[in-house]
Amino acid sequence: MRLLALVVILLLSTVVSCKKEKQPQGILSRPEMVDWMIDIYLAEARLQLMSLGHDSAYKLFVPFQDSLLRKKSLQDSVLKKSYQYYLDHPSELEVVYDAVIDSLSLREQRLRKASVNP
């Protein structure tokens, strides 16, 4: 388990340090985008567990997203510009998604271990 955590930390630090081109101002950095996407995926997972209809889930999700934007002091225009930047740069987006997947997998492993060893 410690080895996996070490590998994830090394992977994330390598990813952050290997920027080839400078990102334009006004978009979220890779770590910020990873953090944002993790929060969004966790919120979507919570809503899925509630077994709500699409409309009801959307009504709950929008206020959550708005409060998350306020909590992180983000403007939705920065978020939209960031999404567009990463969509226009697939290699950058892949790095972000890899980090999101690694982080969520690590969280899942920790939760499973905690539920087995209370």
C-alpha cells in the first residue's frame, strides 16, 4: 500500500514538473483541474447513489457546483475556458484524467481497507 502511494506521488510530481509549453493565463493548472474534477466526480457518484431521476439530480447538482465554485473562488468563465483548453490539448487532458483516475483509485483502496480493518 505504501508502495502504491509512493508511486502515485512520484507520478503526480513528474506530471507537474514536465510541462512542455506554458499554459495561458486564466485557466486552471493541472493540479487545480485534477482537484476540480475529483470533486465533481465524487458529487456525481453521490447523486447516483441517491437513485434520483435526471431532472432531480440536475437540480441538486447545479447548486453544489455553484457552491464549489464559490468555495474555490472560481468564476465559471475560468472553468469553461479551462475545459476548452484541455479539450483542445488532448495530451494535457490525458495527463489530468490519469491523475484523477489514480487519485480516485487510491481513495477507493483506502476506503476498502478501512472497511475491512475498522
